[in-house]
Amino acid sequence: MSDLEALTLRYRRFSAERDWEKFHDPRSLILALMGEVGELAELYQWPGSQTESRPNPDSLLHERSAEEISDVLLYLIRLADVLGIDPIDAANRKLDAAEERFPVDQYLGEAPDKAQAP
Amino acid sequence: MSDLEALTLRYRRFSAERDWEKFHDPRSLILALMGEVGELAELYQWPGSQTESRPNPDSLLHERSAEEISDVLLYLIRLADVLGIDPIDAANRKLDAAEERFPVDQYLGEAPDKAQAP
Amino acid sequence: MSDLEALTLRYRRFSAERDWEKFHDPRSLILALMGEVGELAELYQWPGSQTESRPNPDSLLHERSAEEISDVLLYLIRLADVLGIDPIDAANRKLDAAEERFPVDQYLGEAPDKAQAP
Amino acid sequence: MSDLEALTLRYRRFSAERDWEKFHDPRSLILALMGEVGELAELYQWPGSQTESRPNPDSLLHERSAEEISDVLLYLIRLADVLGIDPIDAANRKLDAAEERFPVDQYLGEAPDKAQAP
């Protein structure tokens, strides 16, 4: 069993033990996920050397980032679990498609989004 | 090596091959993550039997959900990779804390957020 | 001068007085906006009679909603101001387009998003 | 009647004419708002001279920004309308509080969020 699967099962059991499964419909989980994404965004909202490149590993910002990334991950895998989706498998298929869609020689150093081109 | 680690390394290599690492600072990745969370939210934005409970596994909604969950996961693990954070490890520590903070006998069937209480 | 314009000018002056204009580039304001949208989502994340229909006007949830809606509005009009966009004018043009795109007789009682159709 | 009030009433009538009020509960509107915030974030997700400072007023990025800001504004005022909240009034109260909380002499040129301090 993979680490992500073990985490999914652990969270499933955590929810079942507290009878919280009734709160975990898709819409509720997406709203909860947004709450955590908002907390992650807040950490990086103002420009600065740490937010623009990467925070010092000993900083409070680094520690808080690990917490918020965890919260987003937990709600995301709970949503995948509730929907019966294998997120690792689905993400690998996405990367298969991205490799075809963005050939190395054509996109070297070029952001894929053309809407921002001048 | 875990499945999530393998996915992280695959995405790291994908980015390096295209010289896209320069786009992957924390703020850019969080904005990109928001784009994908927005697409996930859109799928479930209107009430209905499938959005409120869970979509039929053969539905377009189910397939689109797998894609959007993948996109969120990919930007999230790329962010963790750039910041030098192990998301599985951090999420397990979060669940350790949640188990202490929400004892089963005290929170059985009760949403943890009191702000919504009548 | 409209009320929204007056609010925009007040926030502009508030920012100038504190020399905070340097923090108000588009990416920073969007990240800050995401933080506030996250707080709004958190208030409504779990299902319940007040979150699903509408909260009692005397409830804490109602009061907190007014605060979070304000925070989203403030960052949104600050972003529009920085970009030189008139949001009222742009929104009226959007509604003009929506009236053409969704004729009453064709969309009566039908959610516009077909991705969710069974 | 203020411009924002007129816009709110126009959107209310637009919804009523299409019998779409049944879709406009708070959770649905917040999910829809998240979708539009995601589209706004996408426009600015990659670093560059226009995304970091401000786009040229004749650019596609500027035009797309006006559209996405409108979409966020429309769902936001629809939510406020459904909840019975006056957003201009609430935002002015927020600015009253911010003026007290961040005295000019103490916060001159200082981002209010200390979590990011080095």
C-alpha cells in the first residue's frame, strides 16, 4: 500500500470514528479545501524575498507552509476517496497528456499560457 | 519510493526538461493552484443530486472531477517540492494533532466549527 | 460620485497614507483576495440549515459573512483601481452579454452549466 | 440609488426572470465565486512584467481582467443580496476598523502581516 493510500485510509477511519462522514459530501469538502487554500495564499500574499523565491527552512513561514499544504492535501484526498477516484493514477494520466501537449522543443522556457503574451 | 514521491520526481523532471522551473516560485504555484481549485468548484457549483451526494462513476462529472483533482494535486506537490516539504509526513503530523484536538467522545457527530452553530 | 467609487477612493487614500501602494501589485492583491474568499468559504463549509438556505440576520454567521464579503469587495475594487478598470461598467457589460446568451424562454429554471447534467 | 445597488437589482431581476433564484443559496454562490476567482488567478499565475506590475490597457490581459473582476463582483453582490447585507456599508465599517488598527505612524511602509517577516 502506498503512503498516500495509507493517509487516505487513516483519514477515512478518523472521519468514521467521529461520525463526520455525513459532513463530507463533495460541495462541503471543496468549500473546506478553499478555506485551506486561502490560508496558504495569505502566507504568500505580500511580495518579499522569501515569498517570491522560497522561505528559509527554519522560518515560521516554512513551518506554516507545511501545515497549510497538509490541510489542502487532506481535504483533497478525502474528496477523491468520497468520489472513488485514485488521485495518483489520475495525476499520472494528466502528466502523460501534458508530455504530449507540450513537446520539449516547442515549449522550452515558454510559459504554456498564451493569454499573458504581450 | 512511494507513489507520491515518484509523481513528485516525475513532475520535477517534466519541469526541468522544459526549463519551466523559473516559473515555479511559491506565489506562481499558489495562483496556478487556485486556477485549478476554481475549475473543481465550478463542477459542483449548482445544487443537484450528483453534486450534493456524489456523481455516478460513469458520468462526465466524475471524469472531470478526476482531472481537476489531479491538477490541484500536481501543483500542490510541486509547491511542496520547491519548498522542500514532505507532504505525507506533514499531513500525518496534522492528523496526529487532529486526533488529540477532537476526542471521539466529545465530537461524535458534531461539526468542529462552532461559528455555524445557531 | 457613486458609493463604490467613493469606497475605492477611500481605500486608495488609506493605502497611500501608509505607503502600502508598493504591496498592491495585481498578483499580491489576487493572493490577498483568495485569503478572504477562503474565510468566506470556511463559514459555509459544513452543511446545515443556515449555510444551505440563509443565516438568521441576528446570527454570528450573518455578521461574519458581512465582514468577509467586505474584505473580498475591498481587495477586488483595489485590484480594479490599480488596473484602471471601472468594475460597475464592466459588470454591466457582462450582464448585457448574459441577457443575450441566456434567453429567458430557453433557460427558464435550467442551470446554465451542462457539465452537471446527468 | 447608487450604481452598485442598481447593479444588484438588475442581477436580482435577471435571476428572477430565469427562475434561477433556486440556484442562489449561499454555498452555491460561494462555489461559483471561487470558479471566477480561479479564472482571475489563472490570468496572473506566471511571473512577468505585466502580471507583476500591471498590464498594458490595450492588452488582452487587461480586457480579460475586466471580465473576471466583473464575474467575481456579480457573484459577490448576489450573495450579499441573498443574505440581506449592504456591502458598501459593511466595507466602510471595515475601513473604519482598519484605520484604527493600523495607525499611519506605526505601519508606514510595513506590511501588516508579520508571519512573513524574515
